[in-house]
Amino acid sequence: MSHDLLENNKEELFKLIEIDSDLAYAAGLFLSGAKRGYRHEGWDDLSDEEKNIIRKTMGKMGIKWMVYSHPERNVLLFGEMENVEAYRKLAKFPISSTDTSYVKRMGEVLDYPPCCTESFIVRGYNNPETEFLQDFSILFHFPCRTHCERTDALMPAYRMVWKFISQLNFQER
């Protein structure tokens, strides 16, 4: 986990924050080594200028990315190329797919803990055990239970990146 990569890419992360703070947060997680893949479904909502800024910014940070033209909407993918390529193959299916093998593979590609992906397959978004988790908002997945070991192991890196991006977001511009 590298705080130095965040510091070294502060200006680029700031540019992403101005467009979408979740996108900046996900890029920060990738740079810190906490996450291997991410999909941003808001590509179609961005202006051409914002898209160009994202293209340049990702390149300057050394993050591999692509825009996949999904049948339902265009999706920005970034992370390790093996994850991006795997997502591209999976994205041939509708995003709302309920096929469990699809959901399992998508969980792998987006770097979710396998136990949490399995729980999501069974419970969907309705998991009363994790409904009131304090740090739930900084995760990109639904934990399988309140004290999931794999999710708990991710939290220090996620908190560090969240704090960094939050502080950057509120700095004088």
C-alpha cells in the first residue's frame, strides 16, 4: 500500500475529484494497491471535456483504462489489464444479469471478496446484518456479514485513501 503514489499523483487525483469524487477515490484505491479493478457507469453522463480530462489524467497516473460500449450504457473500466479484459468479455451480458456464474466472475474481476460475492448472490442488496455498518459507504461491495475478515482486512487501506481524497477535496482550489 503506497501513500507515496497518492502524494505523487495529487494533482491528477484533484482533477478527477472535480469531475467525480467516487472516480478519484477508486483511482486512489488502485494507486495504493488496495483494489485491482473498477467500473464507472457514469461515462455517458460526462461532457466531452470531462472525458478528455479523465483520459489524460489516467494516462499521466499510469492507470490502464478503456471505455466499453455495453449494450445498456458505456462503462469506464480501469485497473490491471487482466481485470479490464475479463470485464470486457463479461460485459457482453446485460448488467442486470442474475446468472450466478456471471455474478461470481464479475465479483472476481472487480476485486470483491469471494465470501461477499457469494452472500450477494443469495441475499442481493438485502442483508440486514450489514445494514448499519459505519464504513459501508466507502466500500464498493456489500459485505457478507458485519465482521467479514476479508472486508475488515481492506478497511485500513480504504480508510487511508478515503481520508486522503476527502482532504484533497476540501483543500483550497
